[in-house]
Amino acid sequence: MIDVRDLTKHYAAAAGLRSLLPGRRGEVTRAVEGVSFTIGAGEVLGLVGESGSGKSTTGRLLVGLETPSSGTIRIDGSDSVAARARDKKAFHRQVQMIFQDPYGALNPQHTVEELVGRPLLYQGVRDRAKVAASVRAVLAEVGLNPPESYISKHPHQLSGGQRQRVCIARAIILEPRFLVADEPVSMLDVSIKWDIVRLLKRLARDRGIAMLYITHDLATVGAVCDRLAIMYRGRIVETGPVEAVLSAPRDAYTRTLIAAIPSADPDIVRVPPPALQQAAL
Amino acid sequence: MPSIILDFFRAVWRGPFGPTGLVILGLCVALAILGPAIAPYDPVARNYDAAGKLLRLAPPSWQHWLGTTLLGRDVLSQMLVGARPALLVGGLTALGTVVIGVNIGLISGYFGGRIDSFLMRLTDMFLGLPFLPFIIIVLSLTGRSLTTMVIAMTLVMWRSTARVVRAQVLSLREMPFVAAARITGASDLAIIYREIAPNIMPIALVSVAFALAWAIITEASIGFLGFGDPSVVSWGSIVYDAYASQMMYRAPWWVVPPGIAIMVLVSAVYFVGRAYEQVVNPRLRTG
Amino acid sequence: MAGYLVRRFWHMVLTLFAMATLMFFLFRLLPGDPTATVISPSLYPKAQEAMRQQFGLDRPLFEQYLLYLRNLCVLDFGFSFQTNRPVFEMIQGRLLNTILLILPSMLAAYLLGAVIGAIAAWKRGGAAEISLVFTATALQSAPLFWLGMLAILLFSIKLDLFPIGHIVTPGMFPEQDWRMYLSADFLHHLALPFLVNTLYQLCFPLLLMRSTMLSTIGEDYIELGRMKGLSERRVLFGHAARNALLPLATTLPMILGWAVAGSVVIETVFSWPGLGLLMIEAISRADYPVAQAAFLLIAVLTVFGTFIADLLYGLLDPRIVYA
């Protein structure tokens, strides 16, 4: 269970000498401003916004790659910033991230086995047999079957979809309670997007993971998200169940986003049909 | 680590130049190891003819394929033995350069901030130092031996490798896979040596190949100027002896072979280095 | 631009300062009697004592250091052990000789190297290009001293075209007569070392120019040039060459460093009375004040040359000025 309250992140705009110039002092970039939401176990919250809306920063704050300027993040009741300060390794077992660029997120020098096994290594697990078994199990779970045919490959030998599956495998091998997926399919071909999205949804449900699905593209949210939060310029402007938000948006910005979704037949109102939602699960 | 070595050989073994360079390099390494054993004469022993007369400046003959020096020493034997200091000093310097340069480049590039500024200022300040004169001054003050030569040369050479490595680390540390490692609990040290280092090794090796070439020439130059280890016969010292004798122009067989040997060895290193560089830096691929 | 100039100048000053400091500590703190590198052991004990006082060698190290720096700034390099004359006297003429040899040959090497490298890129794939690359690599791999000796062997001894070293025919001009620089005899003596150094130093810019142009040729804006209908030659020299100039300019400081360092070698081979030869001679004689001064001056030349090269670089590429 994730509970985020008034999360805020400000960056000082000018660094170095320039910040001493009159008029420039105190200038900040309000990347994330008073963001609040909750995500239950097995639930997927979609965080939607355009570039610069602060959605990626929110993701990074939740994962511990950035520290909040103010506000709280509670994972299963305990404050995550304090937890991270106390025991970094234990904290990182709880929350993991799937990055946008499946190629950049995988070290080109490592094999799939090394890549997926790394988190266990960094957590201090030394039992080689145990690591190997976990790697194979998790590879099978993300659909890379049989695992043996993938473990010796390097990232450049895999397709985009396969690479992202490796990233997902790596993200879940530590059995996190919370997963941040930062635009996981935006760099993939359309034909692959649905497979990955379906995989994420299934993992969240089967493992009881609370998932934050960050995207700028409303076209995929219907298939994976239970609820939506629309973000604009660092603030959340609308939240609600996904069908409600998509069919009856209250905020003007949300309406703009929905209208921007490309449609095969512009006359048809843009709501993912129930049939498609069913098929996605 | 072993995969990097394999990749290296696979990369170099293409085109006409790479394999040629590797073969020549291999031969020279063999020579460095076996030189003293296969030399027909003791390189510093004086040779006499049947009548007991000293064979001064004898032109090449069946007994002495490359003739003799002013003191009657067999040039071929000196040549065979001279491979060892060239490769020993060159190889150790290259090794030292890699170890120091890579580590400093990694640490400086990864941590940035004050450590980086300080290290880079230090590097920049001494980058303007003229290498050869500086090494000679150091050798004249600390004494002339192969050890001091290697140390002085390494001290001067590590900087270029460090800068090259640091430049790559600066861009690598922003990559998502570094962030991914961080959020699984990896320490900074683990990230530097397990995630980033394998990615900079190729470019570091290229830098080292060129360092090796430079080291071999410099070792020869130091020998030629008379600042080499007096107890060691090296290709540079052969030329020094010839030059100092003032008789060099009468005995081309004495002067020409060492230069050719150095030229062949260093060319081989350049060939290997360039072949590897072509693969490592795709922008350089020609045609 | 002014900011960049100031920054580079300040950087140069810092470098020189660091180098002088390094020299100070090297010479004073190495094992053995530290005063041996300053006071000639051949002087009488009373004279040694007097010099000790003058150079402040009985004072704490830090004071000695400041004194040393002050002396350097007024170009007081001490006295030669061998001649007991001020070091500065011996240095002046030598400095000019080194500059007269190294500077023109570096400029020629860079110009020729760039041009030939461009031509090699133009004629890529042909026998001409391959033999050029091969020759340049081989030349670059040969030791400079050996090339010099071969040149003397061939051109001075066998063919008798050039003199065997030195700057002028011995005895032709009285010592330090500046008129010797204007004589044909001087040029005759300059020719061979100049040619050898130029030939050797042009290999690097040649290969660099060629490889940079070849990699540039594959890039998109070159394709654009071709599509615009420009001739192959125009594309090559107008576009590719101009952009290849940048890495050449960047590496010029490094090459200058090598060149000045190489002056030690080439001056020895040709008995050219420059700073490099002076340093070698001084070290052999354990004449430390002269050796130190010669080295510092070589270093100053290198650093100053680098500074000028950086200025030119700043003119060529407006991007780095604002970095």
C-alpha cells in the first residue's frame, strides 16, 4: 500500500555563480507540487501527463533516486525516506523501477543472466545456485521461455520487447511490494506494446504489487490501469477510476489529452470498449 | 574480464594490418624472452679473429651476420638481447598507465565535484610538461635503472588515459542502467567497478596501445641520449655506443638495425592499436 | 572571448608556477646533499659558504622556495658550475636556435600533413592512399634520432649535399654574431635537421586529418552536399576538411609538446646548439643550474606554445569560448 501526501520537489533554477545575481536568487523549478495519491496492493494507478509535467520526477522520488523537498511517502505505513536512510538495501527490496529505454537500462557488457541476477548480488546473496534458480524462474514468468535460450545473450542480441521483459524480470526478482513503471512501452513497437502492458497488469494482480504506471500516452492506460491521475505542471489535476476519467473528464486539460488520442475513425467517441479491456486481462 | 580479452583479439584479427601487427608483436615478445638464450655471442664480449686481432668495426660476415662494433662486440647478439628492455620497459609502463589512468579516470569521472576538479587541475597543470626532458631530469637525479625509467615514464603517461576514461565515464554515469543498479542497493564502488568499468575498458585499451608505442620509442630515445641503464644492452644504447664512438658513419651495419627493429615493433603496436580502435570507435570506420 | 583569453592565460601562469615548484622540490629534496645542485663542488669552502649565504641555503626550506621564485622572475638562474658565469648568458643564444629550428618545421609539418592527409582521404581506397598510410605509420614508428642519423649518412656523407651538423661552419663567424643567422651557411646547416623534423612530425597530422575526414565523409551533411550537386572535391575540401580542422587544432598543443621534447633528440644528432642540447650537455657535466634553467625554458616554450594554440582554437571554434 502506497500513500503519498503533498509530495513536493523543487530545484534551484540557477546553479553556481549565476545564482548570486540579483533577481535570480530564489528562482526554483517546481517540478512536483503537492502531489497526493494512494495505491493499493494489486492496483495499478496511471500517472498521465506530457513532457515536463513532473511525472518522471514523481517516479524517481518514489524509488529513492531523488529526495523530496517536502511531503511524505509511506509504504505499508512506514515513511520511505526514513526507511531508506536507515537501511538502504532493505528499502530497495520494497520498491523497484522499470525504465523507459530498455536498451539504456541494460548494461551492454552483461549477459541476461548477469543482468537479472545483479539485484540479488547487490543485496548480498552469495548462493550461486539460488541466484541461478531465481533468475530462471523469473525469466519464465515474464514470458522469456525457455530461460536457457536467453541467459547467455547480450542486450544487443535481443529485440526491444525482449529487452523490456528482461528489465521487468530484473525489477521483480527482489519481490518488491511497489513498482514504478516509467513509460515502459513508449519506445516499443505498437505490436509489442499490448503484450508488455498485459504482462505488467498480470504481474501486479498475481503478485499483489502496487504499481504506478507513468505515461504520456492515453491509448494504453485503459488496458492496464485501474485508476488514473492526470498531471499538469507538477500538480494532479484530476483523479478517478479509469473509465470515468476517460468517458467523462472534468478537467479541461484532461479533455485536451483525450482529444489528442489518434483514432482510426474520428467520429467514434474515444473510450476503450469493455471488450478490449476484458481481452487485456 | 576474459571476454574483453577475447573481444580484443577478435577485433584486431581483421584487415591486413591487425593480424600482421599481432604476429610481429608476438615474435618480439618471444625474442624478449628467448633473446639471451639464442644469441650466438655474449653481447658485451669482445671478439677476436683467428690471428688474435680484435675485430673492430668488422662488416657483416658469416661469423658475424651484422658485423661488430668499435669494441669488437657482435651486433646481432646485441640486437637479439635488446628486445628485452624495449618490451619490458614498454610493457610495464603500459601496465602502470592502465592501472593508474583507469582508476583515476573512473573515480574522477564518477564522483565529479571537488575530487574531479582537483584531479583534473592536477592533470592539466602537468600536461604542459615536456615529457622527454622531464624524464631525463628525473633519471639524472634518481639514478638510471630500468625501474626508475618505468616509474618516471608511468608518472608522465597516465594522464592521457585518465582523461580519455573520465570523458567516457561522464556520459556513462547518466545512463539508466547505472540508476537501475543504484536502486537495487549497489554501492558506489560496485557501480564504478562492476557497471561502468567494463564499458570503458575498450577505450582504455586503445589508449594503452598508443602508450605502449610511445613508451618503446621513449625508452630507445633515453638510451640513445645516454641516460639508459648502463648495465643493460638496449636498442637505444646500441645507437648511443655508435654515436659516441664517432665512428658510426663508417659502420652502417651498427647503426641501421636498431632503428629498423624499433620501427618494426612500434609499427606493429600501431597496427594493433588502430585495428582495435576501428572496432571500439565506430565513427572511425573508413570506407 | 576576453574571458576565455584571461582564463587560458591564468591557466598558463599556474602551470608554469607548478612546474617551477616541482623543479625546486625535485632538485632540493632528492637524496644527497641538496646544496650540491646549487653550489658547485669545485669552489673553495669559503666561496661555497658565501654562495650558501647568497642563495639562502641555510635558511628554512620555505624561505629558500620564495627566494627561488623571486630569482626566476628576474631571470636569475644562478651560476654555471662549469663556467661560473651567469646561466642566463649561456641560455639566450640557445633559446633562439631552438626556436629557429622547431617553430618553422612544426608549422611546415602541420600544413603539409593536413594537406597530404586531405589528399589521402580524397584518393581513398587506392594504392596511393594505402602506401601513404603505411609510410606515415612506419615513419612515425621510427625513432627520430635514427632518422636523423640515416639522413646524415645518406645526404651528408654519401651524397655530400649537406654539412654534418652544427649551426654554421665552425670558425666562420665570431661567437654570438647575429649576422650568422642571415647567412647562406646558416640555411645550409638548417636544411637537413629542418627536413628530418618536418618529415617526422607531419605523420601525425597526416593520419589524423585523413581519419577525421573519412569519418566526416560518412555523415549526413556530406550527403546533403552531394545531393545539392556539389562536386566531390568541393564537398571534400569545403565541408569535410573544414570540420576536420577542429581535431587537428585540438591536438596541436599535444604535438607541440612532443616537438619541443623532440628538440632534445634532434639537436643532439645534429649538434645543433639549442636548449635541448644544452640541457643534455649540462646534465652530463652535472652542471645543475644550467640543466634546470634549460629545462624550465623548454617547459616555458611548450606551455606558451600550447597557450597560443589554444587561442587559435578559440578563434576557430566559437563553441568552446562560451564553455
